Amino acid sequence: MPHETSDSWPADASRFPPTHWSVVLTAGCPDDTRSREALAKLCATYWYPLYAFVRRLGYRPEDAQDLTQAFFEHLLAHHALVTVDRAKGKFRSFLLASLRHFLADERDRAQAQKRGGGCACVPLDAAAAESRYRLEPADRDSPDKLFERTWALALMEQVLERLRAEQIVADKRAQFDLLRDGLMGDPDAPRYAELAVQLGVSEDAVKMAVSRLRRRYRELLRQEIAPTVGTPAEIEEEIRHLFVALGA
């Protein structure tokens, strides 16, 4: 997996797993094995927002699965990622624009029989995706808004998993599992006093732990977003956009 260039940011990005743009560039490299591994990473995180977008356009579940799978295969097979320039915009914008273009070229149903040659690019859990899609509000979101919201959720879940992994390493898994709902602003989360009793610590200690987790979550969120935008100035803009997409 290639490292970020010397002028990439944040400065300590090399300490964390490469994401998004660096993975995109690897997915576009000629080495087929490394390309497929990188593409699998992309697909595992972001295929549901793309699937939901296609479904909201009116495609049947099986067709949406086929088209989403075919889209990633198309990016790989045609080396469409080789010329990607992260300076030209946000990664999610690039991916959605690419999907739109791909769908426009796939209107002919006869071509659907040829997609992927019957061989899946990466395994997709179609049943789980469709079950999740059925829980989406039927009329509230346009395809674009649904994509933005599910993209934001996928990214934030990725950040939460990174934070959870850190807490496990620090031997604080039990504490994190109890504080997680409060960290995410869940109105039904237990109050500090209840958590203090469960953890056997003072209420002030709980407040401090939640404050630290929130601060670290924000740091990880910035680190996760940084490789998906063109300039450092866009990080806060992207964060605001994601919260708007979530209706927060």
C-alpha cells in the first residue's frame, strides 16, 4: 500500500491505516492482486451508500446488487482510478459522479447479462444491505440525500470502530461499551450517575472519560476525512456537511 506523499496531511497520517484516496490510488495500480485488495477495502466500507443510491433510483434489489458490484469491477477493469486527482474534489463526490456515469452507460438491459462475467469482484452481503435498506424512510430522501446520509453513517461508523479498537488495546473495552451511546448523543443513553454506579467510579470520572472519548473521536474523524478531500481547509467543511446530511 503506497504511503502518502511528503506534503500530505495530517502530518502523522502515516501512523494510521491508509484510507480513501490512497486506497483509491492503489486500487488503480496495474498490479491486479493489490488492486483487488484495495478495491475490496473500498467496497467493504462504502458499497452500501452506493447500493442505497441505486435502489432509490428504482432498481430492484437484485439489479442494484448487480450494478453496485459491476461498478466496482468496472473501476478496476478499466483502470479508471489511475488518473484520479484528489485535488479536484472530495472522494465521495468522485465516487458518486463515477457511479452516475456508469449507470448511464448501463441502461441497455442486454449489457447486464455481461457484467462481471459471472465472477464477483468482492463479496457483498446483499441480504443484509436490503434488510437495512427496508428500514430507510421511504419518501423522505432523494437518491442523492440518501447517499449523503448513508455515506456519513458509514464514515462515522468507521471512526467509531477505530476508537473502539484503541480502547480495546488500552484495556478499556467494557468502559467504552458502556459510554458509547452517550458519546454518540443517544438521548436514551444512561445518565452519568447510572454509568458511575455501573463502572464503580465517581460521576466526575465518567464525565472526564466521556469528554476524552469525544475529543479523540473528533481527532479520528478529522483524520478519516482528511484523505477524502482536496485541501486541509475542506476538513471542517466536510464535517459540517456530514452532520447536515445526518440531520444533526
